[in-house]
Amino acid sequence: MTATLNPAAPHHLPAFITAPGESDILMTVMAVFLIIAVMAVGLLFLRLHTLPERMAHRSHKLQFEIVAVLGLLALFTHMHIFWVAGLLLALIDI
């Protein structure tokens, strides 16, 4: 018994379709891309979130500890007012 090709089927398959038993290259590439993208966005979020603390530390402010605590409160409570208060406090000289 021979397998006949359906006349409506294309004779050339796209490159992302793999044969049975082979590894899926597109899925592997997309999995690596997704992991790198999630790590990059997380790193960007963390760098942006610690901006007031780094600003206060760089300029040797007396209120550095208060800015650091406000940054941690903003990180764990997801209340952005703490981050804004820390940013304003990092910009003011006391």
C-alpha cells in the first residue's frame, strides 16, 4: 500500500515544520528568546525601581536610609507614592 499525496496539499512545507522525531528549532529559539526577554524586563524594572536609592547614595545624602526604606516599601506594596516620595527625597538636600 503506497501513501498518495492529497492533491490539495502543498508540495513544499515551510521551514518551521519539522519531521516527526526531530527537535523543533523554532520552539527552542522562541523559548530562549522568551527567557532572555523576561530577564531583561525584570532587570530593567529593578534598575528603575532602585533609581532613587542610587541617586541618594551617589550624592552622599543624609536621608539615604529613608530613601532606601521607601524604595523597599514601594517594591513590596506596589504603591507608587512611596517611590515618588523616595525620588523627591533623594533630590532634596537636608
